[in-house]
Amino acid sequence: MLRNITKKDVNDLKEWFDNYVYTFKTGDKNQRENIALKEEHTRRVRKEILDIGKELELDEHALCLAETIALFHDIGRFEQYARYQTFVDSRSVDHALLGVKILEDNTVLRSLDKPVQDLILRTIRYHNRATLPREETETCLFFAKLLRDADKLDIWRVVTDHYHQEKDKRNDAIEYGLPDTPVISEEVYYDLMNKKIVDITHVRNLNDFKLLQIGWVFDINFSSTLQRVKTRHYLDMIRDVLPKTKKIKDIFAVAQSFLNGR
Ligand SMILES: [Fe+2]
């Protein structure tokens, strides 16, 4: 019989997280700002995952598991930034794999049963992949989907705040240092018109990057997440900071009708 993960476990793990993150609160203003960015993101993803989980009527243990997954999903971000001064995985490390390694090296999850530990590590490993693996248990896929939805909700919040801020106050790490040129890439247009998420290798400038975030609506798993996208007007806020061209109008028509139809 498996021992269920409890609120006490989650509190102990939060304490480990706080102590770990504290060790990165050094260095210059940029580093401190970016460490805080991911710390705050983690806090809000925990809240998002709990809100969605409660709407799905998960029991207390499942909520504890979901919260733990959210707590650790970006644990690799701190060391990634400290080592490489970037959040771009392709220019540094896969932050999900680094996170799994950090949790393993520090035996952070040792008080939990082995199958629970494995489940947590697998969902973290998958959270930043373009698609989820087919060969997985239903439970693992369920929690991985929950995490991906909660994570996207908060990234939408971060980027929409960011785009609506004055240029000189913006944090470059959020837009991955992409050039702000006036066009959009053909491949990005076709991905979205086909209701597919944008292939990251097609992203060449800031407009493409914003469009990639529009395409996340095609990769949302739960209707309560889509509901939140609607009531928070994330798509409108991204459209407001894109050029008013025919192609972009076409893309929004497709995304909006997809959102309304779900
Ligand atoms: Fe995240």
C-alpha cells in the first residue's frame, strides 16, 4: 500500500525549496531579478494548479501531489540562470532535465514512496516538451497535463504584463533576446492556421514568439484552463502588441474560434 503524500510533506518540501532558492539570491541586479521572477512564477503555478485541481474535484492527496509537481517543475531554472545567465534551453541546458538531476542529487524527495518520487520526476521531465510521450501511465499523463496547463496560464500572465510595460522597464530574459523586426515567419503562420502549436525552431523574431504563445490554446488540456484564458483576455492582450496585418487577423480568427468552440 502506498503512503499518500500529505500536507506535512508539502510543507517540508516548500521549506527545502525556499532554502535552496535563497542560495541563488546573490550577484548583480539582473540575477536577483531573474531568480525572483522564477520564484514568483513557481508560487503562482502552485496556485493555478490547485485552482484547476479543485475545479476537477481532486482529493486532498492528489492536490498535494499536484502542488509538489508545480513547486519543483522549474527548480532547474535557478542553476540554469546562475550558470548561463539565460533561460533559453537551446543556448544552455534543458531546464527540466537539470531540475530532475538537482532533485535526485539532493535526494529531495526521499521521504516519499518510490513510485510517487518517480511520478513527480517524470512529470517534471516532460513539462517543457513539445508533446507528451505516448508510452506513459494515465496517472502520469494526467498530472503532466495539469502542470502544463497551470504553467502556461502563468507564462501568459508574465508575458502579457511584460508586453504592456514600457520598453526600458522590460526584462530581456523574458523575450529571449529575439529581434523586434516587423514581419512574421511563414512557417509560424502555417503552424497556427493548421491549429498546431508553433514549432520553436520556426521562431525568428519577437512577433513569432508572441504568436507561439497564441498557439498554446491548441495545447490546453482542461476546459477550466481555457475558461481562464477567456476571462483573463490573454489572447486580446497579445493581439494588441502585434502588427494589425491580414495574416495576424487570420491567425486570431482561427485561435478565437477554437477557444470559443471548446
Ligand atoms: Fe514554469
